[in-house]
Amino acid sequence: MASWTLKRTHTCGELRATHKDQTVTLNGWVENRRDHGGLCFIDLRDRYGRTQIVFSPQRSAELHAKASGLRPEWVVAVRGVVCPRPGGTVNPNLSTGEIEVEAREFEVLNEAKVLPFPLSDDAEVGEELRLRHRYLDLRRRSMQQNLVLRAKLVQVMREYFAKHNFVDIETPFLVRSTPGGARNYLVPSRLFAGSFFALPESPQLFKQLLMVAGYDRYVQIARCLRDEDLRADRQPEFTQLDVEMSFVQADDVMTMLEGCVAEIMERVLGRKIDLPFRRMPFAEALSLYGTDKPDLRFGMPLWDVADIAKSCSFKVFTDALAAGGAVKGIAATGAARYSRKEIDELSTFAQGFGAKGVAWLKVEEAGLTGSIAKFFQPAELAALRERMHAAPGDLLLFVADKPELVHQVLGALRNHLAGKLDLIKDGEFRFAWVVDFPMFEYSNEEKTIVARHHPFTSPKDEDLAILEEKPLEVRAKAYDLVLNGVELGGGSIRIHRHDLQRRIFKLLGIGDQEAKEKFSFLLEAFEFGAPPHGGIALGIDRFVMLLLGLDSIRDVIAFPKNQKAMDLMTGAPGTVTPRQWKELHIRPEEPPKAT
């Protein structure tokens, strides 16, 4: 086939009335073809927009006949003259809607088979089919807009940190597997039999070593991999903004990130946001919202009513309090209209998070009514109403159990009700920092304490005295950035002294021998003048998803995996040949099938 000659001079979203009478060349995909009054029209599309092309039989019968054979998604090149659209045919909803291009010549650059699904944004297409033909799915206008916005966001990040004197440094992709954190993907070594590289879950250790090396401001748009169960906002491979700074305290890191986020919001979305973001201690977040990632776009906080409930005759409440538990509730705005069936559905929802059930009261002008009202004295009912700032028409929902379960259930119920009651305004963004996290937590699975963030996080100075005696009361110099009830990223001030790092390792059951074997390079580096340092990692996929108001990060990643961590388009993961197994010194449990 001869080389094509009609190279584009303009994009399909570029032409306006000011281009009248200019000869232009467009390249793109045929979105559709229409025949009206002897004229043939096609809409030619590229990622910049859409332009109407008209073929007139009076100007060229041959050209008109050829155009009549065009089919959707054929790739074509068209040369023609820009003309104003005739009166009454202007399309105000299209950026090129004032003009059309009268074709003089065109080439078919490639034909296309009938597509497995339509590319219009309003077409209902299953995600499995979209992922199997992702290269077609990515032609859709919405997907292209998503990825263009993502690219703009990353560009703003790079420019912001370059402006603030950060050095963009790439860290290794083949690293050593270390204990703690998420499960690694492993890569067998061909040259060292029985040894494995790990793919990095984050650049954590390397960016700390860069601080030791004197690169006091590091940044990277880092690819990370974690072999973990997937959700709508997780992928096995993901991208994060990775930042580390020397000679800083927590507020310095948070302030730097706030400036970046504010610049992104203004330059990408055209939105100005107020700084600084709210700083909320972990204990406060848990007490008021039942979660360490509170959605602050609406109210409906959790109210502690234990002091009122302790004197009532409702056994569920009094038994929970006698066992050292908690009684808390929320006032669901306007939900008193709910039927008994709808309230039972809320109870079923709560049971899915571990609750035995939900107690309730309706707020009416005359007072509180409901099945548990009889267990309270009138003064106690009045106290409940006052405590929970309840108004007529509200529904009071209560959970009594262990404090952690009460928070978990009411936190989930709060978010669930906000959606059902339309309490969240579209396009609203509420950022907050959650700080003063517990340094450790108890793992029921491992039957021991584990690091809540990672073992390189520094404890707060004032809690060092109780590090070994009361580790679960120790707070960390850690901070999470939360947006609309989703954790965008987390960071901390790191440990920079080898003696404190050894104490933390020992508390986590990492003995001297294991520490030497797996972290000797880090501990040794700390003995050669490590500065105080801290940083943060922010999930770019998740951030873009939230800015666009989407439900899945797969819609902001070009080639994502499905919920089983499979690539439906390429068929990865796939089998390999027996020869490859042998080269990697691995013997499978079952003989592999050759591919």
C-alpha cells in the first residue's frame, strides 16, 4: 500500500468560523455517516473533538460515491474547504458547530470491522467487555477526558515540586522482599538459584536513603505494586506521588502538600480551596465519625449517650455498658418518614458490619416515639433529643457494643444514610488531615502488635517513655490526607536514629539477626549522619477518581486489571514454557502447559 499523503493540518476540535475559506486537512475516525437531500455527511472524530464533513455530488460525483461507502470507525484523511454551516444547522453544543468542511479529496487509511459495542458514553456496556477491548473503550469521549485530566494533574504536580526545588529521582523496581506491609509480587532470579526480587509496594526505604545521601527534597511519580485483594479503589499496580523532605516536622510536609493540592484544584478544575486544611486527631475522627477517614461534606456526627443510657431500663444498652462497651447514636436528618420496613433494612445493613441490630426512635413535635421509648423516662428522652441536636422529622439510630464495633457500624451507617438522604452536594470537595494515629495495633490474625502504618514511622517524642510498657497507647508522627471520606494518602516523620529503629523492630518481633539480614543497609546508613526527615505518598489514581466523581479507579487508568487482578485484554497472567521454568530454577507442582 502506498504511503498516505493527506497529513493533517488541524485537529477535529480546532476549526472555527475564523477559519472560513481555508483549505485544511483532517485525520480521524468516522463517527457516523448521514445522507440528506443528496448530500453525504460524516462526523470525523479525534481526541480533540468532532468536525462535520460534507460531500456534494455536484462538486464530485466520484468523491460522493466513495464517501457513501464509509462505515463507523474507519480511519480516513480528508482535505477540504472550511465553510459556515447553512442557516438553521448550527450546532451550539459542538465546539466546531458553526462550520463544516466541504471535502475536495479523501483517503481511507484503514477500514474497521463492526465493533463489539457502541462507543457512545451513554451506551450500557459491561465492564468485562470494555476491558477485553480496552483499546476501543479508550476511544470513548469520557475515557479520553479522564486520561487527559489525569495527565494535566500529573503535569501540575511535576511543575509544583520543581518550583519548590525538589529533585525527581527514580528508585529501583527490583528490590528485596522485606517483612511488614502488603504482600509483594516476587520475581525469581535466573542468575541466583532460589533467590527472588520483589516488586516495590512503595519506594519507602530508598527515599529515606536519599535523605541520608543529602537530597533534602525528593519527589517521584512512582509506580507501586501490591499483591492484595482488590476493591473499586484498588489495583495491583498503581501510581502515587511520592515525596520526602529533610529537616522538617509534620506541619512542614502537610503544608507543602496542601499547596500542591490547592494548585491542582485551581489549574485542573478551576476551583479555589481554603488553606490550611482541618487537622483532626485520630481519636476525634473516630469518636465523631466512626472512622479515620471521615466524610466532612455533611454533618450527622456520632453522639455518645452512655451517661443517659446507663439509667434506662433497656437491657441491650445497660448490658453493653456493664461490659465496658459504648452506646452511641446518630440523628438521621428527615428520616423519621421511613417505614418500619425501611428501618429494618437499615438494621440489616448494620448487621453486615457486625452489629446485632439497631435501636431507633422517631422525633416528633410532641417528643420521641418508637419501640425503645418505653424504656426511658421522659427526662431521659428529652436529654437524648437535646444531646443529639435532633429536630422533628429526624430518626435516631443507636448501636451498643464494644467501642470499636460501635464506631465501625455507625460510621458505615452514617455514610450509607448520607447517600440515601441526599445530604451530599455534587461537586463538593472537603479535605482534612487526620493526625496522631496509634503507632501500633493488635493483630488478631498474627496474635501480636503490628505497625499501623509501617515500622519506619517515628513515635511522638512525649510517648517514648511508654514505648515498651504501653505500646498500644503510643501515638505516631503520622498523618493521612482525607478527601470526601476517602484516604488520598498517608505519611509520617520517619525514624532517623538506628537505636530507636532497633527498639521498634524489637517491639514488632524483628530480632537483631533478622534486622541485620533484611535491613542492615538502612541501619548502617543511620549511623553515618541521617537527618530528621519525613514525607508522604498520595494516590494519583484515587485522587483523579474523586475529582471526576467516579466510582472506580479503573476508569482513570489506561490499562487496568479487573477485580481478579487479570488483564482481560492481553490474557495476563499467562503460562510460560517449561524452558523458562528451568531457567528460573523453579519446579511447578503441576507441569506447565506450553504457550
